[in-house]
Amino acid sequence: MDTLLDSENVMIVIHLAAAWVAGSLIGLERSFHGRPAGFRTHALVCVSSALLSLVMTYQWQWLGNDVPVETIRTDPTRVAQGIMTGIGFLGAGVILKEGLSVRGLTTAASIWMTASIGILYGVGFWFPAVLSTIVTLITLALFRQIEAHMHSQVFATHTLRFPNQQVPDEAFVRTLMAEHDFKIMSMSYHMSHSSETFEYQMMLRTYHRDNLTRLSKRLITLEGLAGFRLAPVSG
């Protein structure tokens, strides 16, 4: 019992517990927002990083005292490099690409950050570990609210489909987009003889997401339009 409660074992428990709490707090924020890598994932990532760091920090406990000191050559940076390599595969698994939209980048970054925080708790670098935990939580929670109230650029892919006999000229299309506060970043054209339709294909930019709704309502009533597609490009 005394062996289990000696100072080094107590410190190991403190290191792992601190990493577990930090990873759990970050994971709770991700779970709350319905992300695929949430509470359990972040907790385990942080604890595993701390555990691997402890292997290096307390190596004499598992090597034994009979191992000559001069035969041991340790490089702490290799432990961190190995952890980051493994986290790269885990982070890539939560990034999803749907068309032109990419989701999961923030979750992947939070997993990477959680692994780094776990390393800090594992080696007992307390001040930057606690500070980075607080910074991560503030970034994930508070910055979300700031982003929601920011005026930022909104991009969307847009396709207008007309019958071959009723295709308006490009000037009409550009005027229509400008009336709804859209700027055409690029435009291409496609004609299909099999379906007898002509398409204007565009990348649009605006500063208000509500403009997407306004434009779609206008297109529903546009005479001669055979169909349209308006898809926001999210990151």
C-alpha cells in the first residue's frame, strides 16, 4: 500500500487526472455541438498522450535501477512526434468532404490540440498546459458566438437551367445576381442536346446568407426557368 501511495505514483495519478479533465472539458464542447469526435474521444486522446509522455518521464520505474545510465539515450521530442503522427490519422478521419463543402476541420484541430495538451500534462509542464486548456475552451465556445455575429463572405455554387429556345443573355443573368447583392466570381456554360437545355454555372459571393433565400424565392417565379441549384459552400 505504501508503494502505491509513494510520491511518484501520486504524481502520475495527478498527471493523468489533469489530462483526463482537460480532454473531457474540450470533448464536452464538441459533443454539445453534435460533432463525431466528442467527449470520449477527446478524453481518451488527452489521457493517451499524457500516458505516453509519462513513459518517457518516469522511464526509470519500468527500466529498473540495474540498467546502466550510460546505455540509455532518450529524446523527448520523438515521443511528441510519434503522438502527433498517430493523431494525424485520427484527425483525418473526422474531416468530411461533401461536394465543395468541407466539415470537421475544427474538430480535427481540437483533437490535435488535445493531444498536445495531454503531452504537457504528462511531462508536468503545468502552466502552459492549464493555459492552453483555457485558451482551447475559449476558442471553441466563445469564438463560435463571435463568428455568428460577424459579417463574413458567403460563397455558393449556382446553376440556372433554361430550355434551348428561351435562354436569356448573360447580361440579364449578371443583372439578376447583382440585384440580390451577389457578385459572380466565375461563370461557365453547358448545353445538353439530349435534354435540350442550356445551363449557366456560377460561383457566387455575398456578405449576407439571407440573400440566398431572397434569390431562391425570386428564381421560383422566374419565367422560362427550367430549374436551378443554389448550394452554399461551407468550411
